[in-house]
Amino acid sequence: MAGDVINLRQARKVRDRAAKEEKAAENRIKFGRTKVERREQAANAELERSRLDGHRRSGDDDGGPDRGGGET
């Protein structure tokens, strides 16, 4: 007639930990990227930055209004 005695606080903690682990696993799948993907994205960002810097005009800074040198 008597069932197993369980501590409800401990059972609740076990249940909550399992739920958190399940959520974490879902997030790893949803948001996680592999090392190759992170490196590829970083390389693409560096390439875009270097292309932009390559188109920068040097020595032609006339100090226009957007540069703070114009008349107000």
C-alpha cells in the first residue's frame, strides 16, 4: 500500500534541469554554428572590410560639413 517516498523539492529540481537541458539542446541546433562557419563568416567580413578600405580616398579630405570642417 505504501509507495516510494520521494522528496518533492528534489524531484522538481530534476524535472527543471531536464527541461533546461532540452531547451539548451534545441538552442544549440537553432543558433549554433560550426567552427568552419564562424571562420568563413569572419573571413568574408575581413574581405569586405579590405575591399571597402581599398576604395577609400586618401589625401582628398576637404573637411566638408560631414567632417566638421565646413561652415555652420
